[in-house]
Amino acid sequence: MAKKFRPVLQETPQSRAAIHGRGASWSPANRFEKLHIDLNDLDVVDVLHETEERPRRGTQYFIDGTRSIITRNTSPDVGFETSLNPYRGCEHGCIYCYARPTHEYLGFSAGLDFESKIMVKTNAADLLRSELESPRWQPQTLVMSGVTDPYQPVERKLRITRSCLEVLAKFRNPVAIITKNRLVTRDIDLLRDLAMHNAAAVNVSVTSLDSSLQRVLEPRTSSPHARLDAIQQLRSAGVPTGVMVAPIIPGLTDHEVPRILDACAKAGAQFAAYTVVRLPWAVAPLFEHWLEEHFPDRKEKVLGRIRHLRGDRLNNSQWHRRMTGQGIFAEQIASMFAVSCKRNRMRERPKLSCASFQRPTAQPELFG
């Protein structure tokens, strides 16, 4: 049967202004849609006038009917092979998020849809338990999350990430967490138990210590102070904890790298890593418009530095270069990061152990 194409009423950056509490202020066309109608075209549709008040977009949640929960990765420069993502889309709304284009596979936009239409995997814990119980599962470190943050705001209510951690703790399967949210400290009890078997590590992502920048760059994430507090709490509980300085944005946040590492080391961070901003597909125009909205005076400098890092492009997906870039600015960032890590005695992330992995057996009934 032939596919029925539907028109996509799409916003444009020129017709929109910044929205409080959101990273994106518009929704670029989905690259998989065949027909696109520009909402700024007066011959097609009435355009909202600039004087009209713009309503806030609420967040919608949809049940994801996935039948598997462990994602396998073959990318040679990611650093892990398996991951677990309780959510698709992320309400944190980080404007630079490289995962935004994944929402286009769902028929959504990488812009506002990515941060306001969230798919939740309510059966994640049950799926995870089934996969770990299978003799086909070879114990290995699972990363939460490889794509979107496992501790975005709705996790406080849904507790999907916690339910998955409960399963991992029962099996003693190692887990490495990456998050920008202090909510991770809620699960210190489970992480402490796993850490006793060298089976847990947490990477707190810190992009900037400037709270005014953080509020527009990563609007619904925890404040820089809260992230430092999370590092301190995790380390006090004996959970191996490090910092991901990610992403470093040349011309905007790169100068903060030494201060970020100093502050995180003081809070107790033991290891560190970094990535340079990536702008695949629709992320590039979203980020360009965001710069125009919030930092018009720095826009050309930032974009120029990114192009220099990416071989005169805004994005370069080449293996082993996409995370760190190339050229003189990439070398300067790498050198600055290495010197700061050495000064703070930070090391690379630890290797977790599968030695304590177990498959719990059901207790036999007293009267069988």
C-alpha cells in the first residue's frame, strides 16, 4: 500500500522568539517528511504577530511500546557497547543535544517536540530483568543513558530509572550513569550497594559554572551548584564519581574548562572526560538560531570556531574526530583539559567489574 503523505505545518526561526524554560524556540522540518508547509508563508497560513503573547508549550508523555531495553552500540569511539535509555526525548532541553535528530524517527521534530513530547518506557525494568535472566546475556557494563538523560524531571514521579537500578543491583550488573540532574542522589542507596562490588560509577555532566548561561543553554537541568553538590554526596557515599565536561563549546564555554575541573575536583570528582559540541542534522540550525536569540554578539565567533574544529563545517561525523574535533583549537582544548586534570590528579574513568554478577533464583515455596 502506498504511503500517505501528510502536510507538516512547521514553524520557522524568524516567526519565533525564545520561550522561557525551553532550549529550542521552534521546530525545524523533519528530514523524513515529504511535504513541508512554512508557517511563515502568508499565502498558506496566518502568522502569529510578534505582539501576540506566546503560550508556553506543556510537556506531553507517551508510552513507548518497545519490546527490548538494551541498546547495542558498534561505534568505535563511544567507549561502551551496551546502554539503557528509559526515555526517548528529553525535557532538559539542552539546545546543543546531539540526540535531538533521533526524535525525527518517531515523526516528531528535533526542536520543541524533542523536549516537550517524551516517550517513556514504563516496562523498562521488566524488560531489563528478562534480558539479564537470559543465558544469552554476557555480563558487561550498561550505560544509563547512552542518548537522553535518565534523570530528567519526570523521573522524580515515574521512577523508571530507579526501577532499572533495582534490577541491576539485584543482578549486580555494573552500570555507569551520565546525568545533569542532582536527582541521581535519590538513588545513592542502590549505587552504594553496586559500588561495593565495583559495579557502579556516575559521571555528572557540567557544561558551565555560569548559572545565567546554564539557564538558557540547558533550561531544565540542575544548576551548576546542585551538580557540584551531587558529586559531593555521591563521593561521600563511596560511589566512584567523575565529571563529563560536555560539550565544550568553543568561544562560549571553553575558557571555563580549568575552573570546572577545579570545582569538581574540590567537590570530590575522581575522573574526567570531555567532548566538543556536535551539531548533526537539525541541531545546527537550532543552535544557530539560539545564538542569535541569546548571544548575537558572539554568534559568528562561536560558529567560526566550530567550523575550524570541524573541517570548515558545522558538523563532522568522522570516527575518532567527532568527539574532540581537529586543528589548533582542538589541540588547545585537549592540552588545557590534560593540564587541568593532572593538576587536580584526575584520572580516566574506572573499569567496572562483572565478577559479582549473579542470576537470582526464585525462592522455592515452603509447601511445593
